[in-house]
Amino acid sequence: VFTYSGLIFGFCKKGEIDRAFKLRDEMLTKNVEPNIVTYNALIDGLCKSGDIVKARQLFEAILDKGLPNGVTYTIMINGYCKSMNVAEAFRLYGEMLSRGILPDSFVYGALIDGCCKEGNLEKAQDLFQEMVQRGFASIHSYNTLISGYCKCGKLKEANQLLEDMIKKQIAPNHVTYSTVIHWHSMEGNMEVANQLFSEMQERNLIPNAITYTSLIQGHSRKGHVAEAFALFEEMVAKGIEPD
RNA sequence: CACGGCAGCAU
């Protein structure tokens, strides 16, 4: 099971779902019973390749056997959120709770991301508060919420959250900073973006190609070609591959 | 022993 599951996981990750399913069939003919981890890998592969319908069919099939665990639900919920079917995601979430599976930071993160994508910041905020109360505040969930606020043009609130997390001793990472830097750059707030850029480096966080690209685009849009080019040279000098 | 949530761009 472990050998086959490992291979199946590898193929699913590469998007070679057909080969993954061939291996599953091979398992069955050799009387190696796939377990929930095997199924989770397959369901996730289907979701990520955009085939939520097939993913759901497999999910229902193993539901009859009582197999799905918290990971399975999170995979399906995330799949629905990504394909903008947040309502179905919440339906499954309810089903998961009614089956006695406790929510963790992963499901909360997926649901919060879904609410943000829908523009439902109130609901995202509610879920976030609920998860904080349960002690699940994590860097990922902060990042999700910050990104959601940014996408809705609420940069002030996003910065508020950033300060908030620092106060709560949850250290922002390069994703956190890249997010806010990107959106401030889009707004043309290059002073703020530069400020955040220094701040992240003071925290010993390493900017990557995404961080640099956001700043470069921001400066370019304003016609600050010299600054943009200086940043380009800086990133190359640091050995960061421009893309 | 293996599986799940977060950032830019991708005409």
C-alpha cells in the first residue's frame, strides 16, 4: 500500500491522473487494498486537474465505505472553493462536522480562502475569529485573509492584520510581505511598498522573484525605470532567477 | 513511514 500510494501521489502531483488510476487498478488486481491516503491522493489529483465532478464521484464511492477523513473533506472543500462553488464547500463542511470530524486549521484556511475569493469578507472574518478562538491561528490563515482584504481593495485593513499578527507573536513570512507589497505596488504606493520591503529584510526574510517582480512592476508603472532596473540588478546579484 | 489550506504574472 505504501509503495503504490507513494507512486500514485507522485503521478497525481505531476497531473498524470490516468497513470495514477492505472496503478490503482493494478493494486486492485493484486489484492492490495487502497487506503484513505491512496484515495486522498487520487481525489486531490482530480480536483487540481479541474475535474471536480469525478473527484466527487470517487468521494461518494468511498463515503459508502465510511472512509473519508478530515484530509479528504479538506481536499474536496478546497476543490469546490477553487472552482467558485463555495456553497457546496460549506455543505460538505456541514456534513463533515455532522460526521464528528473536528475542523482544523487546514479546513478553516480553505474555507476562508473561498469566502475571500467570493468577496465575502464578513464571513471570512467570522470564520477567522472562530478559528482563532479554537487556537488555530496560523500564518497561512493570516496570509489568506490578508490576501482577501487586498483583493477587495482594503489595504488599510490588510496592514492592520499584519500588525495584528506581529502583536500576537505570529511572525509574518515572505508570502505575507509579498502579498502586501504586490498590492501596494499596484496602487502606486511605492513608498509604502519600499517600506514593507525594508521591513521584511529587517526580519531576515528573503525576498524572492515574486517579491522583486511586484516592486519592479510598481516602479515601472510610475515611470521610475531607474529604480526598477536597480532592483532587477539587485535580484540578479543575489542569485534570484528572474522569470 | 506516505495525503490536505496562503502571494505576483501566466494575452
